[in-house]
Amino acid sequence: MMRFWISALCVCALAAVTLAQSDRGTITGTVSDPAGAVVANAAIQTKNVETGALYQAASTTTGNYTLTQLPAGTHELSVAVQGFKKYVRQGLTIQIAQVARIDIGLEVGFNTESVTEAAPLLQYRKWRAQPQRQLADAGRTSGAGRRREFRRDPGRSQPKCGAGDDSGHVLGAE
């Protein structure tokens, strides 16, 4: 009976840990030079813009880096390596549980020079339903009374309809 309770307690503890949500995000990527070769031991730092907290890492021998446990919010990522211009990426938004991949291409130059990139703005479109055009005389069964408008396009023949003349103009259309 004691084994049962110990097993049940372990299962409950494991379930609580598994279901816990993290409020942190991660930035990962590769640091390379202009020729595409990886750069090892690059000093990588991100600053949380809201709090000013700094998080640091270094690239591995394969040029990869990972900054984990970053609080959600706006960050500024920077990379400094001797013989290369300092890389700075501003306005980087990290969301909860996000893994952002930022591959960094360094430019040859002095560390006192910097290359600054602004994070691209997320583009979205706001869609809304457009009401269908209602015909003024929707009650009519015949199409003869309906007004049709055509855009004139040079070099193309104009459609003919019952409400127009032979020149392609629609009678009553402004």
C-alpha cells in the first residue's frame, strides 16, 4: 500500500512539472564571416530593453550560439569579435516559449565600427468583410435596367451591353 502512495505522489509531481509553462524565450543561430565560414568564440550579448538586464553567451567551435531563459519582451542583440565590425540588432521581440533563429553575418572592420540592423516589423493585414454590392433595381428580373461600368483599356475591345452605344460608353455612367 505504501508503494501505491509513493507512486501516486511521483506521478502527480511529474505531471505538475510537465504542465508548467515557461514565460521565457530563446535566441539561437550561427555566427559567420563574409565568406560564410563560422566564427568561434564570438561574444554574444542581449539586453532586455525594458529592464536593462544583460544575457551573455559565446559561439561554439561550430559557430552556433544559444541564449536561453530570456524574458519575453524587446531585446537588443549584439556580437563583438576582434577583426570584425560590432553587430547590433535592435527591436528584437521575444515572445513566451519562442525560439527565435538569428543567423549573424559579420563584416570585416574595426570593433569600434558597428553594423546596426533593426528587427523587421511584423506585417499583418486587417481583414474585414466587405458588403456585397447591391443592385439598385434588385427586384427586377431582367438585366436591361442594371447599370454596368467598364474601364476603358486602350487596345482591347470593349464589351457590349444593352445599355451602351456602339462607342463602348455606357449610357448613364459618369
